[in-house]
Amino acid sequence: MSTTIDARGLSCPQPVLMFMDAVKSLPDKEIIVLVDTDASMENVSRAAENKNCTVTVTRQADEYSLTIVRNG
């Protein structure tokens, strides 16, 4: 099961905070984060990697879909 966080239109640090809240409160192993800026993509990716997660980024037009999988 996965959870999707739609952070499009939000500026940092909101997408990172939304991801961090999901990691703490949700049991899902996979979290998909949708963002629409390079900075948000980079910051959420960095936060996920710091939490020992694997990040796969897919770009579609001017948006990014980050598939984040918890390791362990």
C-alpha cells in the first residue's frame, strides 16, 4: 500500500514537512510525493535519503513524482 502526498503549488519547507509527518504517522512502506519545483524535489529527496529511504524521481512536464520507499 502507498500514500500519495500532493505538495504541488506549495513552497519549501511545506513539502518536506508533509513528507516528514507521513513518515512518522503512516505505516505505509511507500510514499509518493508530487511537487512542482526543482527546489522541492531536491529538498524532499534529501530528507528521504536522510531517513534511509530510496528515492526514485519521475519528471512529467513541469512536475515531479517522487516514489519514496522506506528501507527496513
